[in-house]
Amino acid sequence: MNDLVEIVSRNSESIRKEWIAEMPDGVKRPDLMSKTELDEQCRSVLDAILAGIRNSGLTDTSAPGWEPARELLMEISASRARQGFSPVDVATFVLSLKQPIFSAVRNALGKDQEKLFETVWAATELIDRLALITTQSFMAAREELIVRQQQELLELSTPVVKLWDGILALPIIGTLDSARTQVVMESLLQTVVATNSKFAIIDITGVPTVDTLVAQHLLKTITAARLMGAECIISGVRPQIAQTIVHLGINLED
């Protein structure tokens, strides 16, 4: 541990320069990140790694001493996820640190083969663990981004339109599931209250199929609107959907 800390500390500037120079183009991406930002990230990661080793050793990156390094890598991963980097690019950003560290270790311990192998192996395991942290953080950030985009798409795909004073229209396109029904219901109820509307026309022309589950979702929306003082009218019932509703015995008379 002491050998690795001393070697990296003594050669940190040359390691950083070699790290950036040997980094694959897909990791640098000047179209997504400036050279100054990349240089600052590399400098911060090296400093955080040295602090982590000094405070909590090489083997346990979940120890308290590694907390600043973990937070930094998580922040970098989340930032790169938003910028459009791929998971491979984010992992390679950390993994590409191996070569300059190996070179520095070889230059310092080349005459002591046993100590050289031990230090290189310790550095390899450490960097692999740090790469896993970046990958996990990247995937978490990407999933959060996808969920937020899905929510925004749901809101955009269920607009509530004011047709006339006291009359709203809610065109539904696509399949109704539980998550989308919640968005539909919230949008409709908020607009009913905001416009003090008495009628809401729910148009299901764009709904491909209506089964028992979809009908239940529609009934929940209608019931909630009625509680807010608005009557609902279902329009756009195509022949195939009408036959399905009758065949399933779904009661939409109310």
C-alpha cells in the first residue's frame, strides 16, 4: 500500500498526462466535454484515490475513507450519463488509468519482481472495483433519466383540451395501464378544478383495444371526475371496441 501511494503521489502529474493522452477517443468526446473539464476530472479522481488509500487502505472501497472518492465517481458517472456517454465509455474512463499507473510502478519497482507483481495486482483490483462503482452509478443515473423522460412523455401524450366554457376534451392514444391512468386522472382532475368545467369528453379513438383492465381504468377516471363535479362522455368507440365491450360484459352505461 505504501509503495503504491508513494509511486502515484510522486508521479501524479505524469500519470495524469499519460492517462489523458492514452485515453480512447470515445472516452474524451470533445463534442460532449471540454478538455479543461476532462483534465479537472482526472486530477480530482487521482487525488481522491490517493486519499482513499491513505485513509482506508486498498482492499475495501466501501470503507468510510473512500466516501469522497465514491461520491466523486458517482457524480462523474451521473454527469456523463446526462451528457450522452455510453456505459462502456464511463467504465473505460477509470480502467484506462491502469496503463499509466502500471508504467510508473514498473519504473519504480522494476528491479524487485515480487514487489512489482504484488503492487500491480493490488492496483488492478483497486481500479476494477472503482470501475464497477462508476458503472453502477451510471446505470442508476440512466434509469432515473429514462423514468423521468417516460413521465414527461406520459404527460405530453395525455393533453386535456378546453373545447368551450365548461367543456373539456381528453384524447387518449395508446394503451391504458395503471401508471398512465394515474397521469390521465391527475391531468383531468386538475384541469376540471382549474376551469370549473362540468363536462369532460374522453375520446378513445386512439386506444387500440379495450379489455376489462382498460375499462376499469376508464371507470376509475370517470368516477374521480364525477366526484369533482364533472360528467364524462366516452367518444370514439369503434365497432370492434363496441363488440369487445359487449362480449366482455363491461357496463359503461353510467
